[in-house]
Amino acid sequence: MSNIEATPVASAGASSVSTTGWGTEARQSFGLAWPLIVAQLAQNLLFTTDVVLMGWLGPKYLAAGTLANAFLMPFLLFGVGIIGAVAPLVAQARGARNIKAIRRIVRQGFWAAILVATLLLPIVLNIRPVFALLGQDPEAIALAESYVFAGAWMLYPALGIIVIRSLLAAFDETRMILLITVLGVIVNALVAYTLIFGHFGFPRLELRGAAIATGCVNLVMFLCMLGYALRHRRFKRFHILTRFWRPDWSHFRAIFRIGMPIGLTVLAEVGLFSVAALLMGRLGTNELAAHAVALQMASTAFMVPLGVGLAATVRVGIAFGRGDRDGIHKAGWTALAMGTGFMAMTCIIFLAIPQTLVGIFLDRTDPANTVALGLAATYLGIAGIFQLADGAQVVAAHALRGLSDTKVPMFLAIIGYWAVGLPIAYVLGFVLNWRGTGIWLGLAAGLAIVAIVLVARFAMRERLGLLRTVPLDGSTPAH
């Protein structure tokens, strides 16, 4: 990739020598990260709300909803990963004070979002033949299909949100992202409750109602973020929708060149968990419902280091754009300390009170839930063990994205998840007959391997040539 596309350079006279101490970096990183953290938690709460409501319908509906999301989410997050390339590109352009590049990156981000959503839509609508081939229960397939058919259109606004969020985050407007996401949680809870159970004169749509609510809330959030970006004086100067039809092929290609490996990295991880859900489905409804509950708790905790990672991409990207080696060092390691520190606390909580936590999702007084509750508590205890690895790998991956380093991390993730994690999960779960416990131990092994290699790669970034465009003497990079 050319330096112009991948590494916007500092304008003449821009300072490229960091004057930020560790304490200042920690405060600035936390100030940028905490709204993103809460926004990620709120974003996860959207699905958590649906999981709780589907659980109220019964284990059959919860299992079907889990299957539907196990199929839909990998494709959605693959698209999110591709469009996520807008974040480091805008951050690098800001660090280089390249206003024209910011405008063009955002516009081409919308182009990429529309293209990716259009390509993914027909794929996700083919859920029935895929699940039938995988031997899933016919009733569960029918229910899962109803969910996907009702909500697949959410791909368009969901990917559009990533473009606007990347712009806002690169300019430290993360509180607005938080406010809009919280608004989305409220809208989702009201609409989902109304449509799932048929309240206030609306028909009872059950799983279809949950899907429709998810699509509606994504549309509302996208329109709110877009309106803010178009009207706020700080962003009006970018004119992101003016002459929207005009292509900028260099930036369009840059988004896919950087974003495709990100998308495949995300797909490798999410795909691993989706395959785990399919394996759980072969063990039985109780195992699958328990897996859904434990995974929801683990993914809720994961939102915190993910938010830290998003901030790390911005902080590292800005430092990279202005040619600041020391800033890159401090931004990356500060984020790693924050992310793994939080996950150490969640590890303790998961190990200490698993029964209490899983009781939030399944009625502990209903005898029909006894087996699922016990299994969910066991899986959550294992999830607590790999919390540190999960936090470290996501922050390290995002820090590397700030350097536009995405291809090698992609291969490392694929190897770690699919050549290590999945085989271990299958052998322990089915060959040794450890069932769900073995599957979760395989997930833990895959995460641990990826965490080790990605943190090591960030630590060795100079020896690996990841900073070759950043001057050693702190001078302004050459165009």
C-alpha cells in the first residue's frame, strides 16, 4: 500500500515528537475510551435485551434465536470489520492534518458500506439450506429463518453507523456516540417488548418482532449520528455528503485493503464461536441455551476491552499520522494495561458468582431450566479463565490497526482460532466426551494463542518494520 493511502503524513511544521507523559496519555486515552466502553456495553445490551425477552418465550425460542444470530452475526461483523478501516484511516489523516483525505475517506466509507451490505444480504437469507445441511432441528431452523428474514435489512444502517462512528471517534466526539447508543437501547427495549409479545394493540410476532426491533433501532441510531455529523460545526466543514456520487478510488481501495483483513480476522473469531454454537446444538437444547447465556455474559464483559481497543486505534493512528513513535508506544501499552486490568476483575466475578449471573437469563424457580442453569454456570466459570487473554488480544489487534497492520494479524488469528481452538474444542467435546465443557476449553485455548502472538507483534513493531514510515529522529515524515 502506498504511503499516501495507508499513512497520511504530517503537514509541514506539525510536531511529531511526543510531549505526552504516561499519566497524561492514560487520562486522554480513558477520556476517549470510557464513552466508547459504555456505548459498546449499551450496544451489547441491545442483544442482551433480546436474549432476555426470547428467554421469557421459552428455551425453544432462545435456542432458535441463538442459532439465527450464530448465522447472521459473523456476516454482519465481517462487514463491520471491513468498514472499520475507516477509523484508522481518518485518525491517521487527522494526525497528518489532511482535511481533504478525511472528507474522501468518509464518503468512500459509505460507498463501501452499501456495497458490502448488498453483497452480504443474499448470503444471510440462505439460512435454511445451510442449517439443514448441518443437521439442525427443523423446528429451530424455521424459527431462526423467520428471525433472519425479518431483520436482514439491518445490514445497511448497521454498517453506515460504523462509518459515522469512526469519524466522530477520531475527533474525540465519543460522548455523542454514547448518547445515541443509549437512545437505541431504550428504543429497542420498547419496540422489542411490544412486537415480541404483541402489546399495545400490535400483533404478537415473537422472534420476528425481535428482529424487526433490531433493524429499526439501527436505522434510528444511524440517522441520529448522520444528522449530528451534518449539523455540528466541527464536522460540517467536511461536507461528507456533498457530491456523494464522485468516486475516489485510491481511498476506496485503501478501505478494502486495510479492512478486508480486519473483516476476516473478526470473521475468524466470531466464526469460531458460531461453530461452537452449532456444536452445542448437536448436544441438545439445554446445552445450546446454556451456551447462549454464558456467551452473553462473556461478550458483555468483552465490550469493555473492545471499547478500549477502539480508542487505541484512534490514539495510535493519530500518533502514527504525525510521526510520533513515543506516542504510539504509550498509546498502545496504556490501552493494553486498561483492557487486561478490567478483564482480571471480570475473571474474579465470573469465578465467584456464576449461579447468580446465569439466573438473570433463566428462571431459577422453573424446574425445566435446572439442567441449563447448571451447564451455564460451568461454562461461565471457564469463560472467567480466558478473560485476560480475550482482553489482551482485542486491544493488541486494535493497536496494530492504528498502524494499518492488518494482514499478518489476520493470518495469526485464523491459525490461532481454527488450527488450534476449534480442533481442541472438537476433540475435548466429542472425542473425549467432555461435551460443552470441552468445547469451551477449546475456545479458551484459541483466544490464548492469539493474545500471545498479537501482543508480541505490537511489542516488536519496530523490529518488524511496522514503523518504517515514521522517522527515527522525530522529524516530519516525507511525502
